[in-house]
Amino acid sequence: MSNQQTPQSQGVRRLPPAVKTGTTRRTPSNGFTPPSKPSIVDTMAEELADLRERLDLLENPPVADRNGPITTGTDTEMSAAIRQHYRDYITENGICGWDFSMSLMNGVNHLILKYILRQFERQEIAQLNSLHRLHKMSITKEKCIKLRVRRNFEGQKRAWTQANTLNDEERRIISRDRNQRSRLTAKITRRRKNFRLFEADIVELFHPKESCKAFLKKEYMSEDEDDQLNRHGQTISYTTLRPSWRSTQLNKMFEELDSPAGRRTAGRPLPRNIREVVSSLPTETLARLPSWGVRHMIE
């Protein structure tokens, strides 16, 4: 037998035949080739991770949106639940309630806040049933709850401070100012709402839409002054301080907006007097208003 090697076998390393695929495939240096298909466990883990990510994006807005102001609006159900959870905590733990000597985020106040948040989260978990392990309260809802709890805390703290540090006259002044702000806010809200509902009737009775809307601003409303208060600081009669610059036609439009259905309020109205007061608005401001609503320009 001949021991002579052929030229092709001398110093030549034979390579495995190339695998023809659509893409270039790199062979690991250690000779290990990974499986072409992932296992069932890996597939389920990836799908679960993807599901978690999508749920998180749905429940939590992007950072740019989360950092913006949170508008709570009116949610009587949530507010009632917060008050109930608060009462439950102080009853279960035998405490008096908020500790107004410290902030909301310290001491027992922070414990109460965390308890309230936990109760809301448990309610959501109960509603989700079998999906509870994937649930996480949205950041937006959590911030909304925290804001409402803070308002509850600050409102009670303010009342506690007034009751323990102010005399009767100071409390009366604070109560009067609060009543005036409340009535002014209710007045402008009621008139804007009624204008939207009865726009066609108001425009037909008075002037074009934009001309009427120019007067639906808080600075053009009349202020109210308490005449009598009961022992709880609540108003039982008041006087409307009507600005002297308002024309008779503008006053009639406001009266129409106050009672489009013939009733000023749903309940029994408080006794009210009307007194005209000197205008405090600058002349330049009055000159920019529609002339039909300004007395000194048409009367």
C-alpha cells in the first residue's frame, strides 16, 4: 500500500459543506448550534412579558403626559370611598384621625394614605378576578386618589386650625369670604351653562352670540354680601352688589340666564336685596366691551 498523499490532502483542512440559506449564518466557535425554534417555555415567557408591557402602556400614559397637571373633576363615588376608608382606618386602629402637626407624607398621615390606596387597589383586583396577578393601579388614577386625599386632609386641617386658633370675629370673616367666593363661582357656572342650553333664545332676545358671551366672565359678575349668618356661619340673607356700569339690558340678560325656566334655584332661594355700587373696572376695559351692555355709553 502506498503511503504517498495526494496534493489535495497535504496541508488542507476539509470544511463541512455550506448550508444554503437566505441569510448568512455564523457558526459558533465552540461548535454548538442553538436550536432553530425556541422552547414552549421561552415562547410563553416572551408573550407574557409583551402582555405586561402592553398593559402597562395602556394603564400608564407616557412620562410627558404623566408629569402634567391632573384634573380630578367631580367624582362623588371616589370621594365617598375615600371618606369611608379613612373612617375604617381610624376605627380599626383606635386613633383620632389626621395628625395636623405634620404633613400628609409623614407619620400616621402617611399610613392612612397608604391604607386608602391599598383599599382602592384591592377593589380593582377583586373586579379583575383571575387577572389580578397582572394588575397594577395606573399612575394617573393613583395621582388622582392622592390629590383627593390631600384635599380632604387640608380641608380638615384648615377647619381644625380655625376652630382652635381663631376668635369668633376672625371665623366670621373667613366664613363670609368663603360664602362670597362660592356664590360667585356658582353664578358664573350657572350662567355659562344656561347660555349654552338656551343660546338661541338669548340671542333672539338680546344680541349676537359673541356679543353676549363677551360679558360671561367672572370679573363682570356682581358680588354678594352677607346680611345675616346663622350660628353655624351659614348665610340666611344677602345683598347683591350690582356694578353701576352695567346697562339695564345687560342686567336683564343676566336675570334671564339665572332663571331660564322661571326658577332661580332648585331649592328655596335665600332672601336677597340689590344695591348698586360704583364700578371698579378701568375705563379702558369698559371701552372694549360691546356698547349695549355698558351704561355710560348708551344711557
